[in-house]
Amino acid sequence: MRRPLPTAEEALAILKRRRTRPQFRSPPPAGKALAPLIKQLDAKFGQGPALLQTRWREIVGETLARRTEPVRVIKSRTPGEGGTLELRVDGPVASLIQHQAPQITARLDLLLGKGAVTRLRIVQGPVKVQAAPVAPRARRKPPLDAAQERELADSLGAQPEGGLKDALLKLGRGVLRDPR
């Protein structure tokens, strides 16, 4: 004997009486949960040397940036006093940094805020080699037209095949391409 299906009201009553398993929910993304904490820590401690390392060339200039690198920013324990920036420096550049300390701290004030760094601590040691900015590549000159190429090949026809003839062809093409 077949049982009749329950009506809509009976089905709702049955579902209300039974405990069902909760629907699976995936955890929220970690970045969403950590964002408020990171903002709070950033406000309290600052971004540290990561911000300085990306803009270090702008702060000290090209020549000093190759021989120095910021290591860390040390917060002062006394309230109201600025922190200390620890710099790793290649040997003899330390004296240059000491003489330029007021200018460097003034530039750091522009980037980090007034009084964020008031002193520099210089530590001599090996500096990581930073990649130099990439220079734009020179454009290739257009190839010679067929008449010029034939004339150049005819003028070198008496030369024996080999490296010398190839070098002379290359030189001739370069000379004929130059508008001067």
C-alpha cells in the first residue's frame, strides 16, 4: 500500500520538528579578516623600511642608492621623539652619509611625515645590489633597398668568402644606412 505524499502544511511541520544539518559555508578570505588588524598595526607602527626601499633612489639620489639601503626604522621609547633609521652602508660611503644626514632626514620628513625619523644609525656591511633602471632600447635602422644592397654586394664581389667579407658587408650596410 502506498503512502500519500504530505501536503505543504504537513511538510513544513515535519521540517520544523526535525533538526537539519547546517549548510556548509566556506571560510571568509583571510585578507578580509586581517585588513582591520593590518590597518591598526600600520597606524601604530608605520610601514617601516618597505616603503623606504621602494623610493630610496628618490630620497638619496642615484649614487648613494647603489651603496646604501634602509634596514629598519626604530621607534623611540620616549613619546614625541622621532625614530631612528638604520642604514646599511658600503664602507667609505658612511662619512658621506654622516655629512648628508640633515638633508636625508628632511627628505624623509616629506615622505613619512614631520619628525618620523630624526636620526640615522649607520651600519657598515654588504649592500644588496639593486637593479639599475632600464634604458630604452635603440630602434633598428631600416634595411637597405634592393639597389643599394646589390651595389654593395657587387663592390665586394672580388673578396673571398669568409669572415672578412661578412664584416665588410656589415660595415657597408651601417655606413649606407647612416643619413650623415
